[in-house]
Amino acid sequence: MKVALFILLILTIIFGALYKLEVFSSNQIKIKIETANAAKKFKVWLADSEEEKIKGLSGKFRIKDNAGMLFILDENGINDFWMKDMRFKIDLLFIDKNNRVAEIYEQLEACRADFICPTYSPAEPASYALELKAGRVSKLGVKIGDLMKVED
């Protein structure tokens, strides 16, 4: 009986830690980026609330190669992004209302200070922003005009 309770306690701790790391996050969707040469699928966290948009990927220690965060931007406008409190580099894509890549920033460095963090924004209005692990844009050959699709 004591062994069974001990095993249950250990499993509870393990699953709690995995949930904290957001391995089991229910707020994820699957997307696909179609380039001239290939299509790559990603499982991304969806940032559609103001709190999620502010926090973004800050607080995470790393993400997988096929992971990221998709931000639903307000009113198809110009939105500024910064890398405050990030712990790793990222690539940042701005996606237009036609789901086409409109702007690309690569290898963005983390920033720790509020008052000196650079900001990044699209030259034209965007509907979405997509944060990916640094180096993914280059490795996949993502270019302006490539298509992003939400998977079922």
C-alpha cells in the first residue's frame, strides 16, 4: 500500500512538472509553413489574450524545433514586439491578412532591461506574428510571400 501511494505521489509530481513546462498545454494549434521547396509543420502556442501576448515565450527556457507561438494581432495593424525576459534567441515572422509571410527577423537576442530593449515591427499591417526557435527560418528557407496554414 505504501509503495502504491509513493508511486502515485511520484507520478503526480512528474505530471505536474510537465504541465508547468506546458508540455500538455491545451492552447496549442498545428500550423504549416509552405515554402518554395517544402512544407514544415509546427505545433504552436496560441497567444490571443492580452496577457498571453505580453508574456509570449518569455518564461520558457527553450522550445522544440517544431514549436513556437502564434500571436493573433489586433485590427490588422502595426504591432511592436520586443524580447524582454527571453531566455533564448528566436526568429520572428509577421504574417499578413492573406496568411503570407510579410516580414522576417532572424536570430533576435534576448533582452533583460525594459528601457533599452529594441522593438521589431512589420513595415506593413500584419494579422499574425509567429515566433520560432532561432535558425528555423534559415534552415527551412522561409521567404517573404510564403504561406502559413492552420492545420485541422
